[in-house]
Amino acid sequence: MKNKLLAAACFLLWSSSGGAMDGVSIEGGVGDARTSVVRVGAHWNWQKKWFTQNRWQLGGYWEAQAGGWDNRGGVGALLDLGITPVFRLTAADSPWYFEGAIGFHWLSDYPVRGGRSFSSKFQFGDHLGVGVRYGERRQHDIGLRVQHLSNGGLRNPNPGINLILLHYKNHF
């Protein structure tokens, strides 16, 4: 059942009309307790940018993701759905960027980390990342993210998990 839900979520994200979306992404990586993660995403740019008169500008986008974890140290495969506002800092004359975010994730099961089970399916997901945009119109972007998921102390135990993710995004 979990594989069917993941396949349906991936299909919906990738087949959505590009009219409202500004980009799609895929990311994968590894984390604590022998966990591997793969996610697909849809992105909507914010129209607002700050500090536009300076060399460095702050903007952002909404990121909706669906993916799965293979937690060999715990419950096995599970579905991960997330929505995150992402802040991105870019220089006017450089393809490089830095980003930071904190968002919300819902997990289909209670993963186990280090022998301790998560006590909540609801998790906060924050990340820091660095990357580069490239291509004729800078329509591609590849980056590295360090992400932490935990329930923020809402329930115990709260072991959390740390992930290293390679992120690719195609801008429309």
C-alpha cells in the first residue's frame, strides 16, 4: 500500500500543469540509522524579494514534496509528505546560492532511530543548503542540503534524524 501511495504522489507532482508551478525537483540522500531518502517536489516562487538594491538578494519559494524513506535500522519503508517555505540568498552576478528553511512533514509510520521510535508522525524539517544554478537560462540547479527532522519536543521520545541530501531542480 505504501508503494502505491508513493507512486501516486510522485505521479501527481510530475504530471501537474506547469501553469502554476515554477519548477520541479528530485532529491536523495542518506541519514542516521542507515536511512535512505528519495523525494520529488513542486515549487512556487515568491513574487517578493528583499534587499534588491544590494548585491545580495533574499527571495524564496514554497516547496511541496512527496517521497519515501528506507529505514533499514527501523520500520522499513515509509511515506514522507512535506510543505516548506524556503528562503534563498543569491548574489546578482553569481550562479551560487545559499538557502535555509523550516517546514512541516507528515510520516506514514513511526521511524526508529538508534533503538528509539519517533513518538509522532508530525515532524518539523529544517535545512541549510548551498548550490549553483546553470544552463542557458539558469534553468537547472543542483545543491547539497543538510536537513534535520524532529517533532520539536512536542512529544517524547524525540530522537530526530539528520540527513545529507543531493537536490536537483528544474525551473520552468
